[in-house]
Amino acid sequence: MHANYVGLEKIVPLNSPAQGDQEVDMKRWFTAAVLAAIIAALSPSVFAQWPSHPQGVPKGPDGKPNLNGPAPRTADGKPDLSGVYIRYDPAESDGPPAGRSPLVKGGNAGAGFKDGLPFKPWAAELQKKRAASLGLNDPDGLCLPQGALQYHIDPQPIKIIQTPKQIIYISESNYGLRTFYMDGRSLPPMGSVTPAWHGYSVARWDGDTLVVESNNFHGVDPNNVAPQTLTELAYGWLDHRGSPYTEAMKLTERFRRPNYGLLEIELTVDDPMAYTKPFSVRVLQRAVVDGSELIEFICHENQTFLKNTGREPRTDPAQR
């Protein structure tokens, strides 16, 4: 069973020195408010499930699903990534396998790097402020579209629909929808198209690896890191610790399905305005084999996050 919920990892603060009783009180109040919102959101979701309809799952000699069975393939011999997946978070206590990037842990893209992410000074300062606010302006909590990595690491499932000309990526979280164009078109030059929350994505096969390249994202303006609107404050969240990206980011994702049950996604972030060098991280997803489907998730329905954080839009009494 899966439920629509905000992972608790998104509200756990980074270890940092106390900055006075006022800040401590604010954090306690904010954490309590968010926890209340989570509990409220969880209650109805327990009953909100589509009927299960398993199909095409390989079985072992014991009749149980064989997740280590071969990945399905399309008529042209390419791996078929179609299916529903949910985040899989193994320990990897000895580090990532040879030739692989570190896993994202605890909603933090930099968790697997000894010295953290290679931030430029302004980006490091912004990330610290975002983390200290416990994700106050994270697009997830604001019911706005999220960053590509955020969808991959959220606890809600994702669904991939694969066709020869395009691949559709759907996240149950905030009902994120991305399109990967597979028809041979080129990635548009940076700034040549209107920026979008999910960017513009083209994809191609490299052997059994699907390579997706994306650019032209909404991002943080380094010259205005404290905009006045909630929408702009939600721009450029790479992870749930507030690691920023700008409109200069090019994102490369590599999707691999080594067997039926595992989907590996490796992301390379190349954003010369926010980071001193490109870096890569990895996320694992497990196939959902019981026939569960994504359920409808309308974030603004009964949304209480803005109210609980004291930012609910005020209505002119004359308009009531």
C-alpha cells in the first residue's frame, strides 16, 4: 500500500548550532505545524487506492514474482521501462558500486560526497538558509511543480509510459508530468525557449541506457535570491535540502533497467552559475509488482500548509 504523504525526511533539520531561543521556538512551531499537516494528509489516503491489476510479472518456480528476472524488451529490442516504481533506498555501507555515483540520502543530493556539493559561495549560502527554514519554500509543500531529482527521491511512486517517439514520466507527488522526446529532435539552445518547471527534454538510447538531456528550467536568479513571490521562491530546488540550480542548468539523466525489478537513475548536474563543476548522483527505484497504480493527487485540495505556516492568502472582505 502506498499513500500520498510528505516524507518526514523533508522536515528534519541539518545539524547546526542554535541561533537563539527565538529561532528554536520558531523551528518547534513550524515542525509541529508541518507534522499536523502530514497527519491530516495521511488520514484519507489510506482509503484512496485504485484496484490492483498485476500483469506481465515474471514468476519463479515457487510462483512468486521474480524481481531478478530479465527486464522486458520492446519489439525493437530496447529495454521497456514502462511500469510503476517506488523509491528503493539500500544502505550501500561500502559505498556505491564501481563506476557508479553516490546515492541521494535523506533528501540531500550531497550526502554521498565527503565535502558536500561543489557550491559556488552564493549557492552555498542560499542552501543553508533554505535548510534552516526546514523547507518553508520547497515547491512540494507549496503545491508547485518540483525539481526532477525531487520527484525521483520522493516516497510517492512514479510511472513511466514508453512509446517509440516519446516517453512520459509521471510522479504521484504533485502530479508531476514530464515528456522525453524520442523523435530525433535536438535540445534547444539555452534561453531560446520559455523556461519551464520541468525544462525541455530530449532522449536517445545508448545501448541499453536511456539518456535524457534537459535544459531551459525555471531556476534561481543569483542576483535575486530572495524574490517577493512564493512562486519564484520555489524556483530551482534540486533536492529537499534546498540545493539550488539556475536557468543555466543542463541535466543529464541515465535510466537503466538491469533486471525486471530494478530501475537505476543517474543524474548529472551541469550548472556553471551555481556549482564549480558538474557532479553526478544516483537514485534507485523498485518495480511495483502487485498491480498498484498511481492515485489521483490534487495537492491544492484541502491544502493547509500555507495556513499552518501563517502565509494563507488574504481575501478582500468586499469580495466575499
